[in-house]
Amino acid sequence: MSTSGQTQFRYTQTPSKVLHLRNLPWECVEEELFELCKPFGKIVNTKCNVGANHNQAFVEFAELNQAINMVTYFASSSEPAQVRGKTVYIQYSNRNEIVNNKTPGDVQGNVLLVTIEGVEAGDVSIDVIHLVFSAFGFVHKIATFEKAAGFQALIQFSDAETAASAREALDGRSIPRYLLPDHVSSCHLRISYSAHMDLNIKFQSHRSRDYTNPYLPVNPTAIEGFAQPTVGPDGKKKEPESNVLLASIENMQYAVTVDVLHTVFSAFGTVQKIAIFEKNGGTQALIQYPDVTTAAVAKDALEGHCIYDGGYCKLHLSYSRHTDLNVKAYSDKSRDYTIPVAATGWQNPQASPMFPPGMGQTYAPSSVPAYAAAAVHAGSSPFNQTGQIGPNGPPSMGASQSSHQPNVRPGGAWPPGQPHYYG
């Protein structure tokens, strides 16, 4: 009954060339609106990021029937309108045109918002950005960051006229090839005006710079930004190593708990701390070892492997900038193994890892530490050449276990797609 009432409401609205879109992702950009609406007709104007939560927008079509087609299509479709996976609600606006046809990016100011297309963060240094834009006048401040639109920078000039001349000269152009790394073929600059007037730069770093204040403190991470990147034997830039690993887990078919991660990563050495968090719609974790060497061994052995059979919970590992995690001693999402058991009130850190439905297996508490110690003593990965756990591997779980059923591998993971049997 409620559904029919909602449909009736849509059809009793007075049609308009302007559509009102609600429940958009925060800071939805114009390109995303075009992608959603362009199948229905020509779009002549948009207005993004309106409303208290900046999650609404207006889209104006060239003709009334184009707007009607879009509303009618999604009113009867089983698939709702979506942007970045969020359901978007569409209705006619009570206006017939978008009066303020200037988006914030068109209002002239002294700060430019620059989207650098075709590169990732780290491919273009802040010094290169400064070199390119300072050709048009004194650059006061620069701040770089990553958003859904890609790698971006805010560049502050002394006045709007200088910013306008830089935008006019550089918008749509590419940074000179000799200033780019070898693996970047080209990168284009897409430039608009920012609503900011004075950037708040707290530290000089490889991400931000204030050229008006030489006494601003230097963030320790800035040292990494200024240093020449280490190049490996293959000629590629080598990632700075750390004793803390950042694990991104894809294809999360089953739960990955702190205990599961401890079981997997403790095969290579003493795990000091673990923290699990959500970022960009995915699950990530930080795993701290006492030294860089142990972390490097674990990274090499586990990269690309899966915690469960069937390609589930695949690990992608990189080094974190952290060196000492500040986590709660015991919670659902974090664990500090350096704090004595008596001080935290929790029991066996190896107990009861989360298994997929129907498994119900547990390991003897003494088995995993012995396995982990054996793996570390051997100084190598617990995998043998076939991708199986070696002779120091976990105890048998019983021959009745099906090879097609996902299984947690204590201290390690199987290469994706290989069936395994327990003897």
C-alpha cells in the first residue's frame, strides 16, 4: 500500500526540466551526475553539493520529455538509481530552470582546485607542482590529497587575477614529460576554483607546504618526501619498509577477526599489535611486528594469498607509515599483545578464531605457538614449493574435511584456486 502511495506521489508532481536528486554520496561531483543522467537526454546545467549535508543536487535537461523519461524509468525499474553504490531518490523540482548556473568551481578566487589525471599520489611531487604553477606568480601555499576524483591539489595565490591566469594557461594541459616518473606517460590538469580563500597549513611535509612561513614546523614524514626514492634491482621504485604492515582484504566472504589475523601473521614472528578498520568501503588491518625484517618476511610470503579456500579474503600487503600502533589492549577490532594477560583480563589470544559456517574446528592452544616458533626458526615462509604448509605446519583437522570447504590456515594462506586436503 505504501509503495503505491509513493508511486502516486511521483506521478502527481508537476513535471519540470529540472530534477531534484537526494541521498547522493558526500561531495558528489558533476561528472557522476552526468554519468547517471546522460542516457536520458542532453544536460544543460547542474548544481551539486546542496543541502545541509551536501548530498543533494539539481540537474536541468534541455527538454521536458527527457526529464520525464528519467523519472518514469526509475519509478518503474527494479534497479534503483545509484551513485557509488548509494540509492539516489529522484523527483521533479519545483523550479523550471537552475537560476544560479555557476557552480562553486566557476566562482573566481585566489585558490585553485587542481585534479591531476592519470597519476597516483606520489607520482607527482609537491615540488613539481610548485615549479609548474609558480611560473605565473608567487605561490603562497599548496596542499595535496586524494579524493574519489583522484589525486588533487589546492594551490593558493596572492590574488584572484594571478590564479585566473594560471588556470587559463594550464587547464587541460599536461605537466612536462621530463618532470614525470618513467612509468607515467602523461597527466592532464583539470582546474577549477576552490571556495577556500586561505589554506590552513599546519606542517611542512611532502603533502603540504606554506611558502610564506619558513618557521613552520616540519612533519617527520616530510623527510621521506624530500629524500630520493630507493630503486630496486628491477629499476622500480622501492617501497620504504616498516615494521607495521597494512593489509587490505578483498572478497570478504567470511569474517576476519583479530584472532584469525593473529593466527595467520604470527607464523612469521611475534605479532605485537593488530588493529582492524573500514576504509573506502573495504576492510583493512594494521599488523605490528617488533622489527622490519620480520614484517618483510611476512609480506613476501602472504602477499596475494587467501585466508580461506576458494579465493576468499585475499590479502594485499604494503608497508605502513606507522611504527608503533596506539590500540586498545582488547576489543573486537584491536589487540595489544605486549600487555600481560593479567592486565587485560582476557584469556588465550589464540582461542576461538572465526570460522565459516559449519566448520566449528578449534586448535589446541599449544599447537599454534609451536608452529609459529618453528616457522620463525626456519627463517622462511611456512609454504613449500607447492603452496602447501610445510612439515612444521598446523595439526591435522581430520580427513573428513571437504577440499571444497573454505578453511582458515593458521600461520598462512593458500594460493588462490588450489584445492587442499587434510591428511
